[in-house]
Amino acid sequence: MTENATAGFGHGKVILLGEHAVVYGQPAIAAGMQVGVRAHASAGAGSVRAPAWQLDLQLGDDSPVATAIDRLCQRLGVAGRSLDFWLEAEVPSRAGLGSSAAMAVAIARAVAARTGAGEDDVLAAAAAAEAVFHETPSGIDAAVASRGGVGRFDRDTGWQAIPLNRPIELCVGLSGQTRQTSDLVSGVARLCQRVPVARRLIDTLGDLARAGMDALASGDSEALGHGFNMAHGLLSGLGVSTPELDALVRAARTAGALGAKLTGAGGGGAVIALAPDRAEEVLKRWRSMGCYGFLTLVGK
């Protein structure tokens, strides 16, 4: 990094309720984590380095990351290959925690700090980058990465912040399995075509998200935990869970969590658990399985 570097930050995310359903017009509840990605942009020749992700590339090499950053910079009216980017990543990649959106928002903000572009331009640039990774993204990841906090998202109305009386502590457990979001979204679409009743599961996931908003508004952790448990069952029915995710969920519940579920597209990635007063027991149980977990506050 050089002295004239500019910086930007994007939040990592967890989806509390409503993943996959949001693709079909249903609402979802998402939350920005305290951790995310910080990008530094300086005059250079198009290098991109993220040591935590073992990423070291040059713009123009036709990789998805390079293509996404090129498109982002074009949207902001900048030649990406005139800059170097250094990324400090606090969230793992391809783990269902919004790493690509966090990266896109962070880089867009670092570039915007050099050009004077506004936040609307940042979001549009991040969306252009996300389209490279997810083809037709719902927009929820970019909304969370830019805004943080907890909110409701749907494709018609976008992001609506949900005020909380106090932050929520979540356990996040990593399965160690990487996955491709677009493949999982396509798989759910094919299932709904072959087995039309699967569409009812989508609608019920949306109903659980609405119920989750009520639970958040009233501070009812037990109701929110029940929502997590029911949502995981529905997502399993849609074929996006895995034995590893199911094992992490069971372990969290056995350790005293009020509720646990996969978060994000599934097929690997991460689970979240709501475990007031039992968080350390949940993390210990996951460690005994050889899985890494951490605590995060959302809504702070």
C-alpha cells in the first residue's frame, strides 16, 4: 500500500431467515456482521492481492474475480488496471457469508473515495460485480454489505432496516465445504419445476421471515430460535443442506442453542446458531468436531 491509498469497507453477512425464498419475491431477514472486507486502492497496474484468501492476480487475466473488478471499475468510470488493490479479508470466501459482495462494496468504496462517486454509484458498481459471480443476484448481499445492521429485503422494495432494542449475538460455524451459489439457486429452480409442491416450501420460508420480523420487534429469542429450526428443515427439504451442515446444526441444538440453521445458499458454507448464555458451549461442541466457529454481534 502507498501513502495515497484510499480505503473502503464491506460487511460480511448472515441471512437469518428467507434465503432462496428471496429469489421468488418473498422477504428475507439479513444482518451485517462486524467483520467483513477492507479494500485499499492505490495507483498501480491492476494487481489484486488478498492474503487471507490466497488471492494474487492481475486484472485482465479473465478470472471471475478479475472480471468482476474490471466491471466494477468501468461502472465507476475508472480503468481498473490503473490501480492496485490490497484486501484485508476477515470472512472466508465461498462460505455463504457474503464475501464477494463485501469485497465488491469495499473496492467500490475505495475507488469512489478517489473519484467522488456517491453511494448509489457504489451499489450499482457492486451489483455489476456480483452479477459475474451469481448471474442474477437478488441484491440482498450487496445491500447488507453496504449498510450493515439488520434488515428486511425483498426484490420489490429493497432494503428496510429493522431497529433492534439490543444487538443479537450469533454463533457462526464453518463446515469447510465450498460451494457455488448460482448452482444451488438453479438446483432449487429445477426442483420447483419437477416437483411443484416444493414451491410451497419457498412460500413458507417467506412466512417464517415475516414471523421472524415480529420476533425481532418483540425481542422474543425463543420464537426466533424456533424459526431457525423450522427454516433449516425446509431448506433441507429443498435439497440445499448437507450432512456436514446438518451435523453442525444438531450439535448446536444439543449444546443448548434455541435454534440453528444453515445460512446462505447452502450446499456447504456456514450455519448460524442463536444460543443466549450457551454460546461457548456451542463453539466448544463445534471445535470437538474439528470445525471452526466464532461469535458475532449483529444489529449493533
